[in-house]
Amino acid sequence: MVVPPTPENLERAARIIRSGGLVAFPTETVYGLGANALDATAAAKIFAAKERPSFDPLIVHVSDREMLQQVVREVPAMAEKLMARFWPGPLTLVLPRSERVPGIVTSGLPTVAVRMPAHPVALELIRRAGMPIAAPSANPFGYLSPTRAEHVERMLGERVDLILDGGRTTYGVESTIVLLAERPVLLRYGAITVEALEEVVGSLELQVGETQKPLVPGQLPQHYAPRTPIRIAPPESIPQEARKQSGYLAFRDVPKGFKVVKVLSPTGNMLEAAAHLFEALHQLDRLGLEAIYAEPVPEEGLGRAIMDRLRRASSTSQTSSEP
Ligand code: TXA
Ligand code: MG
């Protein structure tokens, strides 16, 4: 059931979390599918609803520093610096985990991924629940992330106790994930750019490539994928004949001859493009097209997160789960 985030509905949602249920809620990045992070049974429901493999750990969302202390064992100096600059916000830090976090949340890892979201509804829900909320993106495993409440309803509707509707999310791509080891390591491109992070940490080691044993499923070669086959290709490379039954996901200009075209940002603004990315893919994926072609965007700033998602969506090494 989709409801607006009125104080009554927030209270109801908080009660559901406290009693071990599932609530989908907006964050500044994408919608999350939340449960009590300190309750293994509640967290298990997330895996069931998403059909998510258990080797895929969850991100724990906190509303204040006190709550952070409940889930981590220590906060390294570099993490302090990053939190001071980017929290609340779309930066997830992987830190040593406290004993209180059940193994199912971290897939048995000695670390836990945490972030403090910069969204009033998310923060208010966590505060009212009075406990950290574990929440992956509210989509079936491997499928496109949700940037609107209706995406969640369509994909997971019956499996969620309540969906809080906060309108379209601001960033439209997930949080950036940084592991604080001896040196900071980037695990996932996301809403905070590498350039912005490097202003704080100096140089950043990158582990976002395709690895044999992915550290995080966002690193799986295929992820974030629509059901329609998708390829990254500049418009001029696509023959007229192929255009007729295909959709084009354009960065700023509208190419000719395609059955349907979605433009990410008519002004070429990367922030706007990221915000529209998953929404445009959700729309194109529902049209029964033969193929979706996507225009490459410049790989700087948020452009790296966009290209990362497009590459994984277009990888064919594995079939994705369907909604
Ligand atoms: O923006 C976001 O981060 C959204 C919103 C809801 O906060 N959440 C999100 O969660 O994208 P999810 O589950 O789709 O992606 C979380 C990623 C997963 O790929 C997971 O494997 C990784 O974070 N992760 C979680 N715990 C980890 C850990 N201890 N070490 C390394 N990676 C971890
Ligand atoms: Mg996800």
C-alpha cells in the first residue's frame, strides 16, 4: 500500500519496523526496502522479498551518531573526515561491525556498510522507529533500482507492508560505497563523485571493476538491468533498420528514426541525467521494444556512476531476475 509520509503514516511505518515488518521508503538516492537492522528475522524478510542471494550484505541506515555507535566497533579518523563532509548524504562507509548487527545483515563479513541518508522522510522514519534500518534498494535482485514509489509498488507491491511515497528521488543513482581499510577503497561509483571524495581523502584506490569474486553485488558484471536487451552505442552507429523497433536513451539531443527516445537532460546537466536514468529505463522497459540503445555520457563526475550502471545493465554474461 502506497501512502504519503504524513506524521500518522510515519508513525505507522515506524511501528511496522519495530514489529519486524518491511517498509519501503524514499531516500535521496533510490527507494530502500527497510527492516530493523538489529533483528535477523526482520532482515531475512528483505532477502526473501527481493529474492536476493544471502552473500549480498545490506546497507544499514542511521539517523544520528549514537545509532552509528550501536552498529560499528570503531570509527577510523578518515571515516570521521568523510562523515563530517558528506553526512547526512549519499556516501556509504564500510566499517568494522559491532556484535549487535546480525550476520545476515553483513553476510557474515566482519564489516558493516552504514550511511546517514539526507532525506527528511528516511531520517524521520529511522528516528521514530528508534533503531537502525537495514535497507537495500527496493527492487528485485539484479533489476533496475526504483526512483519512484510506483516503481516499488509495481515490482514488490504485495511483498511490502507499507510504501511511503516521497515523490521522485533527488540523485537517482545509489550511494557511493567506500571501504575504510588501511587506505580508503572505492567499492561502488555513486551519487558522491570520485572527485569530491578525493578532495577529502587524497587518492582513492578503485575496486569497482569486474572481479571474479565480487565484493559487492553492485560489482557483479550484470546488475541494475532491464529485461529488454540494452547496449551502449552512439546514435550514428545504429542502422536505420534497427532503429524502428528500438528505444534510444539519449543524453541530451534527440536522434532520428527510433521508435521512442528518452532524453536524460536536454541541457546536458549530469545531475539531471542521473536523476532520470532509472526512471527512463523503467519506462523504456515497459514498451516491449526489441532493444534499448543508450548513449555514452562523459565519464567525469556523476557520469562515471551513470556509465557504470549502463555497463552493468548491458552486460549479457548472466540473465537478470525479472520483476
Ligand atoms: O543509495 C543506496 O545506497 C541505497 C539506498 C536505499 O540507501 N541502497 C542500496 O543498497 O543501494 P543495495 O543493497 O542495493 O546495495 C548495497 C551494496 C550491496 O551491493 C552490498 O553488497 C554492499 O552494499 N555492501 C553492504 N555491506 C557491505 C560490506 N560489509 N562490505 C562491502 N560491501 C557491502
Ligand atoms: Mg541495489
